[in-house]
Amino acid sequence: RPHLTMNADHGLMLEGVPLAVIAAELGSPCWVYGAETIRTRLAALRAALAKAGLGATDFHYAVKANDHLAILAIMAAAGAGADVVSGGELARARHAGIPASHIVYSGVGKSFRDLQLAVGEGIGQVNVESREELAMLSAVAEAAGRRVDLVLRVNPDVDAKTHAKITTGLAENKFGIAWAEVESVYAYAGSLPGLNPVGLAMHIGSQIVSVEPFDTAFARMAEMIGRLRAAGHTVTRLDCGGGIGISYEDGSGIALDDYAGVMAKHLGSLGLKLMMEPGRWLVGPAGLLLSSVIIAKKTGNRAFLVLDAAMNDLVRPAMYDAWHGIVPVAAADFGTPDMPVDVVGPVCETGDTFAKDRLLPALGPDALVAILDAGAYGAVMSSTYNARPLAAAALVDGDRWTTVTPRQQVTELWSRETVPAWLTETAG
Ligand code: LLP
């Protein structure tokens, strides 16, 4: 993690900023994102593709990974488009300055209203997942007097070998058009008014840490494109989806050159406009969750570190048994790991556990820790469970930093709620 350094004077730093400085001003828990880190990662991905002869690949950042306007602005400035899955994400991407023509709309359940919004804005591409959706999109396009570019998201039935809850490319999953039906659905798309089928899309899952599932899926996509072309269809685009995994624990993760290599091998010579929708790989390692110790407690033979962050802030460990690095922030706390502790949050559920038996130096109340690789699927999945206000967020950019989201006020938790008058009217 080149963007994170342990400085003997300033403690843990993200890019050029000591995290203790941010915590002192913003309090904890708080998210911290590194802008330069994100730019560097996007550049690395582009460079790997260029090296494999795929320099023209068009990036659409998967907004769901982290939809903060500041993150979207970084993507916009770097020339990336957006992959959105709702009218809300579309509105965010547009608000951050990403042109509608550079946005693709994915998702297994797009509402009529959201499709109207997308088509009305002049969306660049809709990734359609069913025959039923084609009929709906055609009606929307006709009513708007537009011709919509679309690709069919197909289900290549490939095991991504990732967590079951984030596997999407198996025949049994709800996503995409079944392999055997792709040709007939493509023909159907071409027969409907207002629709312009231009290619295919795939996305087989997330946090994929080996290249084989991509190798298999790309080969299948190439085969399907050949079949469609042989049947006389025009196929000019392939959206390769997202899914490139990162190294939460050292040693895992995928080598970009390997990914680009299999992409080039199967797809490089087909004369396609290639597209990608990475989310996690771009922003995951660039963010962390700063938290402080409320109390260090011992029960029987177990030691617990109770943090002021909880599963409502970062749900990944509770939801997917995800492993996140946890490191002390103060230089004085760097020392050698002392004993295994369970790192937990204060929410009233056993699942509110960030780590079990984690080796950490002895930490006392108020000690700051950073939960690493929390830039993707972190803040976006937060809730206010246990009436815990949403955490603040800061953006670091080299040596400077600023608050990009203030901590939610407790009164905001109920500011949209009303109590019917009859409940509080006094009798008589
Ligand atoms: N494209 C489509 C159609 C997707 O469904 C997804 C993610 C992406 C792109 C971006 O995938 P990525 O490059 O980030 O792997 N909340 C889960 C991850 C859910 C991923 C959903 N789809 C987690 O925290 O692990």
C-alpha cells in the first residue's frame, strides 16, 4: 500500500496527510479517501490495458462502489464515464459532471420511470438483462422519440470463485440473459422500434482474485460474438463489466497484466469497442475508516477492542465475513503485536465484529485505528442502525485535505419523520 506510510513523527499517513490531524478535527468514525491514490490506480489500469494493445478501452466507473460526489468528480476529471444502476446514481453522476453520453445503465430491475429519466437525458448505453426489459425500453424510447443504444448483458455461466453473495455469472443467478437465449433475444431487440442493439455485456462477480474466471468468460463472449455475427447481426461493443479483486490480505489480488493479457488474447482482434466497469479496484484501497477505541475489555479468556465504528458504518465483515486490515494510527502504538483481540463495534449484535483474533499492539481508550481498504462498498452501504448518525468523510489530495461530508447530526436522524397529531392529543 504505497499511499499509506508509517511516519515515526506523524503516525500513519494517507498520501501526505497524518490521519491523526483529520481525526482531531473531524472526530471519529470518519472515512478518509485519497484522491491521488485513485488517479494513480486508474492510470495503472489504463497502462496495463495499453501495454496489451487495448489502450482504447473505455472506462465506466461503477458508481455503486463509492458514489461520493468528490470521488465522481475525480473520475470525471480523469475522463472516466460512469456505470449506474438507478435513477439516483444517474443523477449523482450527472451532478458530478459526467456527460449522459458517457454513462451506461446496468441492473436487473430498472423501473419504467428510471428508464424514462435515462433515455430523456440521452444515456450512452443501456445494458439490458431480459426480453421483458427490451419491450419496456422500446416503449420508453418510442415515447421519447429516441433511438437507444443497448447491449445485452449475458450470463456466461462461469464460476467467479468469489463469495457466494457477490457471484453473478452462474446460470442460477438472477443476472443477465441465459446463454442459450442470447441469439434469439438479440434478434428480438433488433426488431423492436427505438432500439439499436450494438453488442454484449458481462459481469461475472466481484472481488475476483484469479484470472481464470475472466479467461473462461472472455473466451465464451468471443464465441458468442462470432455466432451473432455469423447470423448477420452487427456487434460492435463489448462491456467487460467489473470484478477485478484487490488484496485485502497480502498476497491475494489479481495482476493487472494477467487480466489485460486474457482480455487481449480473446477480444483484442475482434474489432470491438471494449468497455469496462471497475469499481472496487479503483477506490477500495484508496479509502479507510478511521475509528477510535471506546474501551478495551476482557471477558474470561477473550480480549475485545470495542471501537466507535460499527457494522452500520462498514457492513462488509458482518455481511460477507470480509477481512479488512486494522492498524494503529499513532506512532507510539506502532510497536509489535501484543495479543490477539476481537475487534468489534458497539452495535447490539454479535455480527458487529470487524475481526476475530487479530494481532494488535495493546491499545487503550481513545487510541485511533484505521480499518483499511474501505473505499469501496463502505460508506455507500452504511445505515443509521442503533440511531448512529452517518460518519463524516474527508478527502486527502497529496498534502492537502478537506472535509467532504460533515458528520450527520443526531436531529437529522428524525428530521423527515412526523408523528400523527392523534397520537399526541391529550384525552378530554
Ligand atoms: N458492473 C456491474 C454490472 C456490477 O454489478 C458491479 C458490482 C460492478 C460492475 C463493479 O464491480 P467491482 O469492480 O466493484 O467488483 N457489496 C459487495 C460488492 C457488490 C458488487 C456488486 N456489483 C462487497 O462489498 O463486496
